[in-house]
Amino acid sequence: MIINKILLTLIVLIGIMSCQKIEKVKKRQEIINLHKSKVSDQILSDFRNVLFPAVHLNSEYKEHEQNRLQKFKNIPQLDSFRIVSQILDKDLYYLDLLKNNLISKEELLDNTKNISIDSSIIYRDFSNYRFNAVFGFEGNKRIIIADLNNNLDFEDDPIMTFSTDSSYSFQNPKSIEKIKPQNFRYQGLVNNKLKWIERSIKVYPNENSIYKYSVKELIKNPVDAKYTAMILFEDIYTTKQKIEETTYNIAIYGVRLNKYATILIKPDSIVHNFYNQNNFEYSLTDTIKADSTYFKIDSIGSDFDKLYISKLQTQIEKKYGGRIGDNIKNYKLKDLHGQNLNWYSNQKKYRLLDFWGTWCTPCKELTPDLKDLYKENSDELEIISIAADENIEHVQNYVSSNNLNWQHAYIYLKDYSLPIRRELKVYSFPTFVLLDKNNKILIKGAGSDAFKEIEKFIEKN
């Protein structure tokens, strides 16, 4: 009798769980038929989503790195070379460190995001979670041999040759147009399962890359900076889908196609040049608003061809944020004399946040235009220029010599953890954020195009 009661209880519980599961599926909207394409054909992407540097790493786990380097086979004889690499799945990297008793489980959990510690994964061979390449010099040529099939053997990989006189840059798309795309694969954790991920990439040399500040911190020796190879991830999974009454361009793309992937959900009616695209970039578990309904981004399909979102039954009141339409926080800022800057209160119609630096040529080229904008609209416009620089004296001298007669703040260039940079997603310079008198974001964008749109907006309104 007791056994029968236990069995009956289990059957009831299983039935309840099944009903709950069915109900959950009913509430979930599945966006299907995402197709693979090229990023350049579909969107204007921020470089941090699709471009990563491969460098000669300076790891604190020196013995572990040396053991890894010894596994490579058939490295060619060149005048000089480095093995350059980039970690593409940081969860597997920290699992690898745990597997080799270099970190604790607590450190693993501190450095990863909702990872499941599965013993079947820990004890499997998952050493192929990086991009690896030989970067060398032979006469007046730069040589890159990427381990495209990730077998730690360079003999079966194509040799890419670049003249030392040639210049390649993501900021100059024409310079990398003729570089041949390569099929590349690596191991990643997708939905907490180990998977080989196939990608389309372009690889090219660029020691003076837009990552130059972080590159110098990663490498042991400044000379190693000339062995920097850039990896451009070209693939994207995209579709056009109606959610509620609005049609959206939806895409999954970026350097990491897993739970860290970039998810674009942008109204089809929005023009990119007016609204910075990162206003519509999301991550898993984020909440999006479609018309008057809120949805949670649940998961990505294992083959990246599906995206699942679920409708939220309760409304969400969002007080602050970094997207257009949000109100920004009263971020703590210091002026050029190290004092707290009281910038949040404003009686004028508009306030413009100008992120710039004395090292930034495009920023300085816009200085005359910024002065003209302020002069013509000083009755209704306040400007707060926020200099991201390594030396505050350079900023002080530039502001003084150019008679920039508005409020100024200073932040350290290499401090990427500052809330105002992180939450507003200030990745490139100059970046402009136009606010109304209630600190609501009206326009946010980077470069001269964004500045021109702000000029037109103020003129018309």
C-alpha cells in the first residue's frame, strides 16, 4: 500500500510538471528561419562585437601556457615569429584552469556566467577553444598561418602573406575587402553542451589596431605588439519578424556565438545613422519591449538558427538605462581639477555629453563644429565634455588653448569599468549622447554622422 501511494504521488507530480512544461511552451514565441549570412551585408556593427586581436599572451599561468605552446606541430622556419592566440570561449578557459587545478570551483563561478559544472565536460578533451596562429616575418613579408581546423598542426593550413608596406584596418573597409574569408572552427559551450562551432573569418595584421591600448597590457614586451593579428568574424544569423504589431530585424552575431552572443532586435523602420545600433543590442535574459508588451530573451538554438522569447505577464517599470528613450543616472564625474562635477541639473532644453580624448584625431577635428554648435545654441544647450585620456594635463591644455567654455570632466582612458562608460556603451570616440532637460536620451551615436544628426535635430526642434 505504501509503495502504491508513493507511485501514485510520483505520477501526480509528473503530471503536474508536464502540464507546467506544456503551459511554458505555449507562452513561448519561437522565432525561426534565421539564415546564415555576412555581417557586412546585413548590419553596421560596432567593432567590439565582430573583431578581436590575437596576440602573444602574457598569462599569469605561465607553466600552463608553456605546456600549451609545446603541443603545436610543424611551425615553419621564419626570420622571427610568435604564436598568437585569442580565447573564444571563456567558460571553457576557466574550466580548463579548473581541470588543471589552477583555480578553485569558487573562482570558476566568479569568472563565468551561469555555468553548469558537468563532470562529463570537465574530463573531456576541450583544448580547442582558442584561435591560434603563427605570426612571423620573412624578408619584407608578414606571414600568418592560422590553425583553421584547430588540430594544433600548422602543416595543413594555408599560408597568408602580407607586404610590410600594406596597411589593413577595420576602420577602412576597403583595405580588407580583398582578404579571402576562411572557414574556421573551435570548441564552445552552447546551452552548457560542448560543441564544435563553424565560423567564417578574415585574418589580417594590424599592430596599430583599435585595440592597441589593451594589446599593450596583454603582451610581455612592447615589441610583441607588431605580431598582432586581427580576427574579423563575418557570419550572422538573421531574419525579419513581426512581434506584436511591429516588424523587427533580428540577428544573432558576434565574436562569441553562445550565451554571450550579441542579439540585435531593431525595428525595421529605424535608420542606423540616426540611432546608434547598440541601442538595439541585447544579451540572453534581457527584457525587450515590443509595442506595449514586454518579452524576455530566453535562449538561442544550438545551431543558432532559432531564438526563443517569452511574453512577460507583468509590466516592468524601468527607471534608468542606456538606450534611447531611457533616463540616465546621475553618474559621478570629476572635473579637470579633481572636484566633483555637478552636471545632472539643467534648466536648458538640451544637454550634450561629448566623450572624446586629446589622442583622438576625429574628436579634435570636430572641435570647431562643437564650438559653433554651442555658440549658436547656448541659450538652450549645455555641453559636458568627458575626456577619456591618460594624462589630465593634456586635456587641461587643450581645453584652455581652444577656449572650450563649457563644463568638462576627466576619466582615465584605460578604466573600462566606469559605470558611465559601461552602461552607456561608450566603445569608440567621439561618442555623443543628447539628453532633454529631464535627462532622457534623445540621440546616441559615434563619429561625425551622429554629430550631424544632433545638429539637425536641435535646429529643427
